[in-house]
Amino acid sequence: MFKSKNEMAKGKNEGDLGSRNHIAQGTSIKGDVITEGDIRIDGKLEGTVVSKGKVVVGTTGHIEGEIKCDKANFSGRVKGKATVSEMVSIQSSGSFSGELVYGKLGVEPGAELEGTFVIAGKVKDMKRNDEKEQKRSEKSA
């Protein structure tokens, strides 16, 4: 019923490793950030962010470079290429400029968008459907 002190401490530490990261306002980083957990950026980052979790860019945050993650929420400025396998939300205070590849996209009124936007899963399906239609028309001709 009760865990020993060693088991509790071990479990707590394992759960906290890499779970949350924060780049505070007033902090500038040039380079790559790779994390197993979530990351919030309220400062400035020039480089690449790779996360197996969620990338949050706060209202004072700015990323110039590349982002690869599962989920994202942009309230600040993002310029470059972002690949978000699941859901990306761009808030009214957010701006995105560049190439965005995503699973699902939510955009609040007032958000600024510029660039190329690709739905990752749908592009493949559309190509397959076009190929099927082409084969059907070839057969009927």
C-alpha cells in the first residue's frame, strides 16, 4: 500500500526529468535546444528547437530557426520552419512567417501568418486519390 522512501524519491525524480524547460524573458540563446519534455520560450532563440512534447512561445518570445515537436502554441513571434506532428495553435498576439507543416491548425483572429502551410497527413492522401482517379480514367478510356 505504501511505497518505501527510495521508491517514492526515485519515481518523483524520473517523472520530473526533462518534463518542463523555460527560457525566460531577457535571455538570448544561439544554438540548438533538444528536450524530451515541454519547453516554454519567453526570450529569444536563434537555432533549432526539437521537443518530444509541446513548444510554447510566450508573448515576449521569439524564435528564428527551426522547430520540430508534437504540439505547439505560438503567442509570440516565430520565423523559419516548423514541423508540428499534432496540433499547432497560433494566438491573436502571435505571428508566424515561414514554412509550417502540421497535423491540425488553430488560428485566433488577429494572428499574423505569412508563408507556406502544409497539412502533413492530408498531402499523402490527396496524392493517392489523384493517382486512383488517374488510373480510373485510364481504364475507362
